[in-house]
Amino acid sequence: MNKPLGRGLSVQLPLALNSRNGQTLRPADAPSPSALRDSLSHVETPILKTTSSLRLAGVTIAWNVFQHFYPYFGAVDVDWDAVLTRTFRRALADDTSTTEFLQTLRRMVAQLEDGHGRVHHSQESSSSGLPVRFGRIGDEIVVVDTAGHLDRTLCPDVGDVVVSIGGRPPEQQLQERKRYISGSPQWTEGRALQKLGRGDPESSVSLTVRRGGTEKTCEITRSDRRIRWRQLRLDNRPNTVDTLRTGVRYVDLTRAEWPTLRQHLGELADADGVVFDVRGYPTGGARKLLPHLSSDTLRSARFQVPQFIYPDQANIVGYDASGRWTLPPEEPQITGDVAFLTGPGAISYAESIMGIVRHYDLGTIVGQPTAGTNGNVNPFELPGGYKVWWTGMRVRKHDGSQHHLVGIRPDIEAERTIEGVRNGRDEVLEKALEVLRSSKQDSSSERGATASN
């Protein structure tokens, strides 16, 4: 087919690849594919610096990959042609800075609102975070955890409201971070909060916080290495598998591997109530657990691999949905009251799990909407050592409705409060326990009414 490119230019694009006996037809004197691969392997591209030609080529390649194959343009409000023009201009202004061009590519990918979308370069300068974790509570940005267990002299305290970082309002810095993060509003907010305050390793920054009517300024040194996420408390959660004071069993599916889950299946089956925590990315054991929550065969959401022939995603042939999960029931069955905790940190595989929970009503979902990004990731590399990740599969909910940017919404919303953070409470978990207590009371009332009749 002929495809106009503008200004009198056009491209002739073959739509079929002729073959015989499983081999592509080609002239007898054509170079072999192995010879082409050998030639390409000797082509060197600059890694430590960029050129205008390399940057423009990178933008062109990346833009076209998305233009022809990104499956979520129907869900995203973006003028992709205008993004190309803006990105070309930024790329030309990047001069020879690898870091600047990296940010240019990230701004382009951010326009796709793809939670899997990210760009990396092996030569990117390392940065370090502060020994604190920030969270959004209402309209405030709050210190929700510190590495105080590693350094007892650390300032600030959990529950302090952040007034400024390095003399600048945190909200302003948060919005700047979001420009380079792709995904739904709930996902980009969480990612930006994780990156807030990052800078050169071992550098210092002033952090002004407020508690009540009193402000104080702390001088904090960034670590010489990344403070591991697990070194900060994980929402002050119980043990991976635990029995709470209420007698309800608790399982953190972001930490519990299948051997541990399998070991406790009998206890979970005998429990009157179980809380499963999916406030993050679960282990592979989560998928194996689901068949123990239903006597029916479970199926995943609609995993759809688009089949393209024409450019610009015209006349899509259809979607390959053969990768959809089918999970037959397994013994023992967990028959007590069940609640699932989730939120914006649950992305991709986590949303496959929560989508099944939602569709088959496997438990009451408590918390906040999930990230709203699902589907297999398709990475590719650009000249100069830039690597790009993006979502190549379209995922629809069980009923065919849109999942992208929407996510799995809770049955009951629950949020933290500043007072709860200061007191070390997990208010989302508390809400789930309240739901289970209410369900148990309702069941007791129904049994009592039946006995009276």
C-alpha cells in the first residue's frame, strides 16, 4: 500500500510476506539474515554522549512504535502528532546531554498515560532518596515513615506535615516530578511521592515540617546508596501471615510466597474471617490462592494481543485472547468472610488478581482504586543505549469495559488520617476488620431470625 507522509512524500509498505516451505522468498543473490546480523553487531553507537541525528532518530523510532502499536490510544486524550513536534523541538535543544534527552523521552512517554511506560539509560547518574517516606493525606504531603529505627537521632517525625524541601513547596516539586511519570493520576501520584526529595548521593537538604502550630527545619543527608524500600515500614503491617487480635487471619499477598500460603491453607479454610493484603505487587502465590476461594472455575480479565497489518492501527484484524487464565477450583476451600485491601500501588499482575476478586465477588474490596495499567510489557532499545518499556497488550475487564486508567475500584473506600499515621494505625486494615465484624453480625442476626421462625 501507499501511505502519504506529507509534503509530497509517500512510502510503499508491503502488507504480506511471501514464503515457501516456511522460508521467506528472496532473490538468490540476497545477503543472508545471519550476514546482516553480523554487520549490525559491528555498528557502534555513542553511549556517553548524544548527537542531534541520534536524538532525532530515537524520537522518530519511539514515536512510530507507539503510533502503530500502542493499544490504549482510545482511552487516552492525547494529540500524538503534536507530541511528536514538541518532542523533536526538545530533542534539538538537548545539546549533548544524555540526561536531558532521557528526560525528553520520558516526557513523551508520559503523554501515553501508561503505568508501565518508562525510559532508562545505563549511564544515568545515580541519585539517592531521603531516609523518609512521604504520603498524600487529604491536601497535605505528610511524612508517613522514617528510617528512625536505623538512626534514632533522625529528624523529622512520622506524621509531620511537609512545608518545604530545600526551601521549595513540596506540591510544586511533586507536580514537576509527575511530568516525567507515565500512568493514571493515582499511579503517578504514588510514584512522584517516592521520588520526592531525591538528589545527589550524600548531599544534604533542608526539610521544614509542621506539627500543630509549630514548624521546625531538619537538615537531612541523602544516603550514599538507595535506602531499600523494605527498610522502611510497610504501612506498619502485621506479619506476613498473622492472626489479629480479633481472631481474623491476615495474609500479605505482596510478601507471602506459595510454599508459605500452602502451609497455612488449612488454617485459612477454618477461619471465620481472612484479610488478604494486595496494597502492592503480589507474589506468584496470589494466583495459586484464588482457586481456594471459589467452587467455580475462575477466568481472568480479557487479555487481548492486537493483530496489526496496516499502519496507524487502521483496520485491526482482531485480538488474540488465548492467554486468558483459567483457574479450576482447588481444595481446601476458604469459606469464611473475606476482605481484600488494595490501592494505587497495585499494578498489572496485581490488577489481574483484583479483577478476578471483583468479578467473582471473592471478598469485599477495601481501600483505594488500583493503578489502572495492565497488559504484557514490550521493551525496546533506541540508538545510544536508551531502553523504553510500554504496554503492548490490551486488557479489558470481564464485562468488556475499560480497565486502563480506571483500575479496580474498592467496594468501600478507606484512607489514612494524619492522626492515624502519628499513632501507627493501619486505618485501611481497621476498616476491613470493621466490615468483617459487620458481616459476622449480619450473619448471626439472619441465623437468629431463621431459628425464631
